[in-house]
Amino acid sequence: MTPLKKRCEHDEVFKLLKDGLTKAQIRKRLNLKPSALANHLRRLETSGYIKRRGKFVIEILPSSHLHPKVTKNKVHKKLNKRGHAFNFKVYFPKEKNLLEKKKVKREFELGNLQELSFGSLKLIKDKCTIWINKNGTLTIYSNNSYYSDNALHSKFSQLRDIDNLIVDLKERFGFSGVYGIEVFREHYGLIFNKFAKWLLNKGRKLNVKNKGNKTILWVDASRKDDQGLKEFEGDDPLKINSADDFFNSKDKTGWKDETPQVEDNKKEIVNLKGIFPAMEEYNKNLKLHVAVQESNLKLNKEQLKTQKQTQQSNLKLNKEQLKTQKQTQQLLKKLNDRL
């Protein structure tokens, strides 16, 4: 992971870009070499924060984690996607037992950590429940919600906050080495969704499952992480983005089938009609070709059968000739012996 000093420097570069400073002004303000600033800009662009257009123009993208279009408060109907119920496992490969760290023991003695029945220690920070585990891992249950117009942006914001939280925990408890983050649970909801509202007002639920019988989309107000928002929910940000596009297209057409997708399919079918006669002629020729091939195959089989029978007959005749020749030789030998 990025060292804390570099990460703070990285964030400061982004903030100064948002304030409208030029690259030269940023280098002077932060005392950076051109190569160092170039590395920060490359990382910001790779992460989806900025877009460089030419040599001098840098555009701040809506997907950036510090952009106001991602918020923890429900502020606008356009920010209709809520990322929530994030659970993480954090791995420290160099640490064998986090509970043996001196700073962890000290915090426990001070009563800042709660011991759980299975041996882990618990604390709450930044609306996250954190377990410090014996096996060199942290388990983090986030109670934060992230509202945006793109579910992926919500996920990116949560990951950034978790990364900063881990940096704080490393310094506080003395955890060492690099770390890895695994997301083992994530939910995304479409709020202000008319379909979900209609279902729930009728007292109904919806569960869409994949081939493995796992629920991937749902409408269910009885879940623990529901906040009364009457959401259409799922576990994949891309599926939620696609669902939003689908509902929007249906709303525009009054839920008729004349959606842009249907119209495109109709045009494609019309275009295919001109191809069908040629395909039928090709199919007819193909059937004729197959029939000829089958006839040739049958003829070849008959020829092979006849050839085999001829060979067997010749073999039998040769055996008879050899037998007759042998008998003649024996008879001549007897005559010679008598003479």
C-alpha cells in the first residue's frame, strides 16, 4: 500500500487541482519534482479521479472519491444509488497474531477494546465495527451508506475510506507490513424506485436468483440493512446501474415495449429478412451436398466390402494351390523311392 506521507501528498495534489491550481503552482506549493507530480497525476487518472486532455488541461471527473457527487447523506434524487452493508477482511501477511501487539494489549488494559466470546477484540470507529483477530487479520463491518449516481462510485468511496481507516489502525496499534483488502459482502440499492415502492406497498417481496441459487437482486424491506428507503437492491454495482437504465427506459415509454432496445431489435429483424432467402438456398445446397457425400460413403463401403471378399477368396485359393502342390511333391517323392 501507499505510505501515509505519500498518500497525504497524493490527496493534497488532488485538492489543489480541484482548487484550480496549475501543475507549476502545485509543484511550487508542495515542493515536488516534475517526475513526482507526474506520478501523482498518473495514479489519479488510473483511479478515475481526473482526465488529462492534452498537456495542460486536467478535468476533475465525477467518479473521484472526494467529488461532492458521492455523499454519505441522501441529498438529491439524482444520487439514487446507495452502496451499503460493506464487509471487509484485511490481511497482514507479516503479522502472525495481532492480539500479541504491545499497543493492542495496552488498549485492552485501558478498556478501549472489548473481548469477544471467540477471542477477538472489538472496537468501533468511524461507524465501523472492527474485530482484531488472532490470525493476523482484521474484520471490518461498515455501517456507512454512500449515495451517488453510479454504484461503482459508491464502492470506490467506501474502499478509500476503509483504506484510510486501516492506515489509522496501523499507526494506533503498531501493525506492520503491507496489507490486502478483501470485500466479502456489499449491497447496492436503487432508492426512489417506483417498482420497489409498488411491490412493498402491496406487501410483496422479490428475489432474483442465479443458477447457483444465490439471490443477486431483491426487494425486501425486512432485511436488517434496510432503512425504509423502499429500494431495489443487489450485490453487484454494475447490475444495479443496468437496472437503473432499464427502469428509466420503461418510465420514458410508459412501460410499453417500444423501448429503444426493442426498436433496435425490430430494425435488426427487418435487415435479416433479406438474408433469409440466401440462407435457405445455401441450406438447400448444403443438404444436396450432404446427400451426395452420404451416397459416396455408401458406395465406398460397398467397394471395400467387395474388395475384402475378393481378397479372402484369393487367400483361400492360394491355400488350396499350396496344399495341392505339396501333395504332388509327396507323390513324386514316393515314386522316386520305388524306382
